[in-house]
Amino acid sequence: MTPGHERAETEGTVRPDSIELAEEARSWRSAYVHIPFCARRCPYCDFAVVADGERGSGETDRYVEAIVAEISLEQAPFRLDAVNFGGGTPSRLAPGGFERILEALDGRFGIADGAEVSIEANPEDWAPGYAQELIAVGFNRVSFGIQSFDPDVLTSLGRNHSPEQAERAMRAARDAGFASLNIDLIYGDPAETDASWSTTVGRALDLEPDHLSAYALTVEGGTDLSRAVRDGAPAPDPDVQADRYDHVADRARGAGLVRYEVSNWGRPGHACRYNLSSWMMGEFLGFGTGSHDHRRGTRARNIRRLDAYLERVEIGVRPRAGSEHLDPFEKERERFMVGLRLAGGVRPGAIGTAFLQNPDGRRLIDAGVIRRAGDRVIVARPLLTDLVARSVLSVSPGEC
């Protein structure tokens, strides 16, 4: 891991605007709509998707009507500050389908003036006319799953677009008038080299995105990637991924992007509202296959299988696969754990205070992994956030 980057993270002060942004996000309300359709399954993907040729792949119109019907079953009494369409590949859907869904959300709950309305998109689906139609139905943010500008890495990741298509898609979105553009990158694929990652980061930043997300390639159980690794294919190297993270963090900062979460950087005013509201334990609604929501301390998740989801919604039944109600201890613990992801840190509360005083917490403080910054706790080494969060599980109710 590059020492200079870790030193910069450790010695830097918490930006007041990062704290204000995190606290404001606590009051935001949002909705997530899952669009499962894809041209193909990427080998690393474990989301609820339906690829071309699989059962239900042609039922986009029926699915849109099911989403509208599911929205009509919801009773949440709040206006929406953010709406995010994820997948799958939402850009496989025609603009008219999005218009139907947004009208249903606005009619049922109301979409606030100035709300973030965001879509995840693949570059190969994007064209100037499509971009303009999405603007017309209400979108103002797009997140492109570019992942890499190295053709060999794109092939390894199972992506269908070329680097040139990615650049054209970004320009088309900008020209159409999208207010905020994000680029998603994935680092650590074994096909990637130091040089190719440097080129990828450079080409991404040359496009002047308003927001940049960079995630380590993860081997999820049940995916084609996990089966390949099991059969002897090389797995991502954590040390290499740490260096990749340092590289993108340094260059994003040099380009004027501010890190506000472990894997996310943005220009002022371009932090993702939907993500922030979920990280801050805000309330959000989930519609579509495999979606999750959180309200009044209860988390619920939808059925992942498309056929089962459609059948349930079409007879007027919520398509739930399960739910859990967090007791006060669990809710507070989750608030602290998730809040550690934010660059602005999190107020410790009873659980955080107990953690800082127990052996696991003291060991992490002594190692410089976490530290106090005023009335907040921050992870000074962002890549170790998941390790810190798991350590918080050592706190028992009796310690608080």
C-alpha cells in the first residue's frame, strides 16, 4: 500500500462540509427501482438479473406494469428526495417505461422539486436520442458502468462496450443536458496491470465526471467468477487492489474530486443523494425484483425470481421474500457501522463509545486505523473500513 496516501488520509482533518452533508442526508427519503434485464450476465455479478435468452427476458412491458402495481400497494407517507434506477441494466428499458414508473411514484408519494433522479447505464445502450428522451421524462443524473478503459480487462469482466463507446456515451449525456455524470470503475481484475489501471483512471478523469466510484473486484459466491477461481483461475490480489485504490484516490483528489465515502468521490453538490440517504440510515423504498427497503426500523427484501415476482404482484400481494425489525441495539449498531464508511465519520453514540474502549477498538486506535475527530469517529485508512465494521460486532448490549 502506498505510504504517502495513507499518511494523507490519516493526517487530514474532517471537512466540515462532509459532516454537514452526512447529517443532512439523514432526513432525505428515497426510492430504488430495480430493472433486472441485461444483455448478458457479467461473471462477477450476483444481483437479481435476467439475461437475454433466459426465461422472462422479453417481458419488459409486463415488468413495468408490475412495478407500477407494486407502487400502488405502498403506503409510505413521504415525498422523495431521490429516485435511483439500478439493475441489471436499466438502460435496456425504453424511456416510456421510465415515464410510467416516475409518474406512478410522483402520484403516490410526490417527487420533490430538485430531487435527484438517477439511472445506471451501460455505454453500449446509450445514444444522443435516448439521452434526450430520458431528460424529457425527468432524469438529471446518469451513472455509467464503464469499469475499465482497457479492452483486455473489459473482456475479462464480460463487458460488451469498447473504451471508445464509453467516451461517446459520456459526451452524449453531457450534450443532452444531464446535470450530473458518474463513472463506475472496477479495479483488481487479474488481467489489469499497473499501466492499464493508470490509463483507465486518466481516461476517466479526462472526461471530467462530476462523480467517480471505484470498487475492488470481489469474488461473490455462486457467480461465474467464483466458479472459475474455484477451478484454478487467478483471484484478485488484495495487495494489488490496495495499490490500485491508492492510485485512484490520489488522482481523483488531484482532479478536484472530494472523497465522501470509501469508494466515492464527487465535486461539490454532486454526492449521490440516494446512496447517502441509505448510508445514513434514512428511509427508502424498494421496488422490483430483489430490491430492499428500510422504514421505521424494519428492513424488507423482495423476491429475486422474475416469474415469482410478477405472479405475486399481479394478484395484488406484496412480493416480499422476508423482513427483519431492528431492535434499538441493532439499529444503533448498524448506524455506527454504516456511518464509518463516510469521510465525515460518525458520532459514536453508546455502541461506538463502548467499542472505542474495548480491546478491539483500542487496538485499532493504536494502529492508526481509526481515530477521534472532535465528536466523530473516522476510519483513517479507508480500505480497512469493512474490517473495522466487523470488529464493531464484538460489542455486546451489556457493554452499552
